[in-house]
Amino acid sequence: MEDAKVVINLKEGIIEIEGPADFVKHCLDMYKDGIGKVLGLPQDTAAASEKASVVPQKRNAAVAKPPTRKRATVMATMRDDLEAGFFDRPRSTAEIKQRVSEAGLTFTDTGVRANLRKLTQDGLLDAVKKGRSVRFKRRS
């Protein structure tokens, strides 16, 4: 007896039937209606042994796209904190990183320091040295 194999990939949901030809035909006959509904075929789909063409469904062009959100960046978060008064008193890098992580962003200390350096160069923040540490506050 001949072996037969059927692979149905419903967008990676993959259904695979393998075995003797009679067994595969029997399985396809059993699930023909369900498979036809999923694929959008008419109810009187041809038998499994016959070839049936699958017509792809058209996408509705009127489907609304989700609104695009502005990407949040560490620099934008720091500028917002600057306007909100967070930098009115000297803040350490650890405090600033904590504030950035509360905003839902994940950055390394180096990345946070690089953005602080840019804000200092732009004249928005002052770097106040206290011993070996550096704290950042709003420029007066």
C-alpha cells in the first residue's frame, strides 16, 4: 500500500497527517468541513483526492492601523524631568537611572551618563563634583 502525507500550514499552526493512503484520505474526509471553514472554502469542497484550489482572502483596506506612539528616549525623559523640577537639587547617576527605569526605559549607566554629558554640554545641567562622585542639577 502507498504511503501518503498531507501538511496543512494554517499560519504556522501546522497539521501533518502521514500514513497509508486510505488512512490519510479518511482523516481528510473527517476534517474536510472544519478545514474548509478555516480556509474560507465553500462547503461542497472537492474530495481530498481531488485538487482544490485555495483562494486567498482579501484584506480589508479600511482596517485602521494602530496609532503610532512617539518613541521614548532617555534624553526626552530627562528633559521632561528637567521641566518637572527633578533636577532642582543635585541628583546622582543612580537616582537618575532609577527615574529613567520608572519611565519604562532600560539603559546602562554608561548610556545615562552619555545623555547627562550631552545635557551638560547643551548648558541645561551643571555637573557638581562632590568628592569622587558627580551630581547633576539644573543650571542656574
